Amino acid sequence: MGNTDDLQALLSIKAHLYPSESLSSWGSKNQTVHYCKWLGVKCGSLQYPKRVTALDLDSLNLTGKISPDIGNLTFLQKLNLSGNQLQGYIPQELGRLSNLQFLNLMDNALGGTIPTSFANCSNLVLIWLDSNKLIGEIPVELGSLPKLSFLLLAENDLTGVIPPPLGNLSSLVGIDMSENNLRGQIPSSLGRLILLKHFTVTSNRLTGEMPSSFFNLSSLCNFFVGDNQLSGVLPPDMGNMLPRLQVLQAFENQFEGPIPISLPNASSLEKIVLCQNKFSGPVPKNIGMLRNLLRVSLCDNLMEAKQGEDWEFLTTLANCSNLQLLDLSNNMLEGVLPNSIAKLSTQLTWLGLGGNWINGNIPTEIWRYINLNKLSMDRMLLT
């Protein structure tokens, strides 16, 4: 025997999904196999042995809709319907699942808005809604979820602003809102998220300057703000303030001023992607102190090299034995091409220098780059 409410809810869920062959192990009212043994169904033990605590139906090529009766699985802690072709709306009835901790509906075709009733799921740790067709604004009510660690909303059609109440989510570790239509500024309240490690808002319509409070997030590892309309300067002591930074990605914005000279103090930094901005001045000489560097992409800026010492960054980059990409094309680099351009890592696959005022010869030693598949030296003054 089992719980009648759970059985009825499961049968309703099955009735809303196709093809039913994917759930052939799911029985009927008069089933002989207990529903706790159905595909993807897990029940609790000890005190509540016959109550459904997890529903894992990912990647079964299911179509159809999510039954509102799913809200009757009141002991549910984990719901994973990812990697299917589900349509329709996310039911508001999910807000009745007060025990729910993990919600994964990513990679479907779900539309409509994000239910405000999620605010009632006070035990939620993960909300994963990437790659759907969700519209509307991000509910401010999500800012009341005390245990939320990951809020993943990428690749939808969400509009409006980033809700300032998200700054109340003291347990938040990761935010991904990339590839939406969000506008407005990044709220300063996010500077209170002291556990935040991953911040991704790439490909939106965000404007304004980065709030100064954001650079107090000393746990931050991944900083992805590319393809927006952000402006202002990066603080000179950014490398000291974000010592755990691994990825700095801010391409296609309107940032200006020098690249922070303190970046090498973020000793774990692997990727610097700042193309298509208005950064100016010389490349920091000590950038080669970042021994883990894989990628340095500074193309389409106003970077300068007017004197020999301005090229010293190339000498230090030789210390980066895993460097795979260096793109300095379309800047304001001048003078003779240094021989140090041929002394970088042999792991290099992409070297871009085109569109600068560089003269001289290409060093013969450049052929040591046996892994190179793109070499850009066009529109220069080489002889």
C-alpha cells in the first residue's frame, strides 16, 4: 500500500506526458508494482517510507505539460524533468512543495512566467530553468528564499531588471542570467552576496557602471558580463579585491581606462576576455605573473605601446606555459615587432596582432608554434 494522494498525483503526471512508452513501468490505480519502484520515482525511508521524495525523469524525450497535480507530492525534495520537450507553463502549484530542495526544468520548451509561488518553497537550494522559453520579469519574491545557492535562468526571454532583493540571498553561490533581455543596472545589493563564486549575465541589455560593492565579493571566481552596454572603469586594485578570480569576461561593452595593474594578484586567473571596449594605456607589464593564463583577448580597444618598455608584457607572458590565445588586434600598438613575440608558449593556437601600427620583420622562430591554427598580422607595416 502507499499514499493515495501520491499515487493520484503520479498518475496525473503520466496522463499529461507523451510518449507514455517512456513511462511504461508506471502502472495504474490497480497496479501490482508499487509506485516507489516506478522509473524515476524515489520514496523516503524510515518515518515516511511510502511518500515520494524524488522524481527524476530527465532526458526521456517526453512531450506534453507538467500536471498541476504535481503540487500534491508534498514530500517531494527533488524534481528533475530536464532534457525533455515539455511545453506549457510551470504550474503555480509547485509552490505547495515546501520540502522541495532541487528544481531542474532546464532544456525544455516551457513558456510563461516564473511562478511567484516559488517563494513558498523555503527549502529550495537550486532553481535551474536554463534553455526554455520563459518570459516576463524575474519575481522579486525569489529574494526571500533563505537557502537558495544556485539561480540559473540562462537562455530564456526574460525582461525587466535584476531584482535588488536577490541581494538578500545570503547562501547564493551561483547566478546565471545570460542570454535574456534584462535591462537596467546591476544592483548594488548583490555586493552583499559574500559566498558568490559565479556571476554570469552575458548577452543582455544591462547598462551603467558596475557597483563598487560588487568588487568586495572576495569569493568570486567567474565574472561574465560580456555583450551588454556596461560602462565605467575597472578599479585599479581589482586583483587584490577579487583574489580568487579565474575568468574575467567583459567583451563588447563600453568599459574604458587602463586594465587594472593589480590583476596579477588574482593568481588563479586563467582567462582575460576584454575585446571590443575602450580600454586604453599599456598592457600591464607584470601580466606574465599569472602562470595559469590560457587566454588573453584584448582586441578592438585603445591599448598602446609607444616605447620599447611598453612591450615588456610579451617578455613576461613567456612565463605562461599554458597560454593558448593572445589577441591584441585592432589596437594602437606601435614600434618594431619584438622578437619576444616568438618566445611564448608552444601551446599557442591563436595569435592576433593585425590592425596595429607595428613594423619590422616577423621573427623566424615563430614557426615553433606548432599548434597555431590562426595567425592574424594583417593591416600592419611589416616588411
